[in-house]
Amino acid sequence: MRILFFLLAFNCYGQLLSEEDKQQHFAAGTVFSAPTYSEVYLRTGNIGKAFGYGLLASTFVGIGKETIDDKFDKRDLIATMLGAVAINVILTAIVIINDKRIKIFSR
């Protein structure tokens, strides 16, 4: 198991967000994912669907932007998707914490 984690470390992008362009892609991922997550969760009440659609929305935006560029940069797309995952994890944690508070106070 340790060997697997060691080998996976070679595929990681440790300095991905050090470039300003990648930081902008990260921010764009959060900007497009957060409203999608919120809207889907408010309509369905399903965290899994909200997470998936939030990630999907930012991925589509990232792919669209990269197809417009002269050269498709997969690292830009990864940065966009990382932004979406980051905000979706934060929103999921907020939803779970608020659901537990509501259940505690409704007794």
C-alpha cells in the first residue's frame, strides 16, 4: 500500500497553482460551480447530485474555454476542476453541519 502512494506522488501537480493563469482557472471553477451546487441542492435536496452537477458545470466551462484557446492545456482544465472540487467540498461540509444542527434543535 505504501508503494502505491509513493508511485502516485510522481503524478501529482505540486506546483500547479503557482502560475497566475492557473489561479484564475481555479477561481473560475469556484465561481461556476458554487451557484450550480446551490441551485441543484435547493431543488433536489441531494448532496451527491449537487456535487456532481457543480463539478460538471465548471468542467464544461473549462473545456469550452480551452477549445477557444490556441492550444488545449490540460493543466488549465485540472486547475478549473480543482476549484470546483474545493468549493463543492466546502459547501457539502456546510450542508452536513447545518443538517445536523437542525436535527439537534428540532427535538
